[in-house]
Amino acid sequence: MDINEHSLVIETLKEVDPSRKCFRLVGGVLVERTVKEVLPALESNKEQISKLIESINKQMQTKGRDLTEYRERYNIRLVGEGEAEAQGQSAASSSDNKDGGSKSGAGVLVS
């Protein structure tokens, strides 16, 4: 979102006279500058943000790989992850119980 805002401001300022007054918010303080002073700073900020996003994405990918390797190594499953498999097995066992004739009292309330 910041990159889009920077791009929009940069494109707008490129069409403006370089000696024109420009106001910029720096650390919560509104500073009066000229367009030719502000434009290079905005472009460098945009590049810094892009580099930061790339490095964070790389870190996220490596951490994701590390996490999946760790989960596979120690056979860790999240809650709800194995429910689909368990439901498939319970459905198969319940159909076996109906056909096989062996019945259990599960789900029956007797008073």
C-alpha cells in the first residue's frame, strides 16, 4: 500500500515545476521543501520499501520450509488437519457395522 502511495505521489510530482513549494511529513512534523528536494527522497524511500518487502518474503518462504520440515520430522499435526481422514475411516467402519451385524450401544439413550 505504501509503494502504491509513493508511486502516485512521484508520478504527480514529476509533472510539477521543480521549484514549487512542497510539504512533507517527516516523523510527525510537516516540513516545507521544494519538489526537487522531495522527489529524490521519495524515490529512495520507495526503493527501500521494495527491498524490505522482498527480504521479508524470502524470510517467510524459508521459515515456511523450516516449519514443514520440522512438522514432518516430528510428525506434528494441527487440530482439524486429520479430521477428514478420520471421518472417512469412521464412515467406513460404521458401514461395516451395519453390514456385519455387530452392533454397539453408541448413541442410544436408555432410561
